[in-house]
Amino acid sequence: MAIPMVLAAAPFGALFGALAVKNGMSVFESFLTSAVIFAGASQMVGIELFGANVAPWLIVLSIFAVNFRHILYSAVTGRYMTHMTFAERYTAFFFLVDPLYAMMEEKHDSGRQISFAWMMGAGVSFWVVWQIATLIGAIFGNLIGNPEAVGIDFLLPIYFLSIVMGFRKRNNWAVIVITSGAAAIIAYHYIGTPWHVTIGALAGIFVAAIIGLPKDAKLVAE
């Protein structure tokens, strides 16, 4: 089940490695960043800011803004992991990347229990492939003169779109996605990156919470 997702994520690891070296990191620094942060979108944002020589605190804050969705992931999936020990849960949370979250939701919807062994098997697979891909990109990425010119940088949005489409059969999916997307676009125009990611997510959560309220609660809220 995890193999297609793992293979699909590999090009982004290679892209990060290539961009990291292009922005002044060594091959080892690129690898260490992937090993410790292990979050593709925030790594991309961080490397762009690193190349622009902005203040370190701004880089950390921007990465937090992009990675804020992982707080939401852990809040949702934590309900499926109550049978695990404290150490197991928080070890597993480190590997809770976007595709693994989607896989957990699918597994839970099908009525199957999410075990620590399953999470580690899938999560470590993602982590290992991500590191290998980063090294390949960092070492051989200079063979591609301009990744943007051939559209490689657009792979990440397509990848996230494919994950979002996996939830299209859920109730109110279109309303939530459209609201989140519109809020992100407006925030990108008036506030800028990377805050549009967090604002779009919060807008989608707000709409989902309102739609999901019981009728009585809606009347009280009104």
C-alpha cells in the first residue's frame, strides 16, 4: 500500500537536494536537513529563504507556519493511536508526513486498526527513500541547469493535489476545498508566502467545523 506513495514522493526529495546545493548547502547539509526536518513543503520554503539570506528566526517561523498542518494531523490521528504507548505515539508522529496521514485515514475508514508496526513500516520507508532521493538530487542535481524551466518545481503542488483528491468522496469535500483554496489565494496575494498555507488550512477547518455542527448548535451559534 505504501510503495506507490513512497515512489511518488521520491522526486521531491531529489528536487530538494538539487535546490539545496544550488542555494549554497553542501551535500551533507542537504542530507542532514532532510533527515531532521523530514517535511518536503517546509524544506522547500526554508531553502528558498536560506538562499535569500534572511534572518534565521524568520526561516524557523516560516517553516512552523507551513508545518502547522502537522499539528492538525496529529490531533486527528491521535484518536486512532490510543492503544499505543506514549513513546510509540510520539515516535510515530515524527514520520507523520502528508501521504502517511492520507493512508491512515483510508485505513481507519476501512475499519482496520492502525498499529505501531504498520506506522513504522510505512513511515521509515518514506524517510529512507526521502534521504536517498535527497542525496541523489544533491549530487547529480547540477546536471539540470534550471529545474524551474522544465517544470520540476511544479511537481509538489500536483503531488498535494493528488492527496487532496483522495478525500473527494467525503461529505462537503468540495465546499471545504474551495473555501480553503480561495482563502489561500487571497492570503498569498495580500499577505504572502508561507502564511497563505496556514490561513487556507484554518479557513477550511473553520468551514468544516461549522458544517459539521449539529442543527441545535447552529441555531445557538446564530
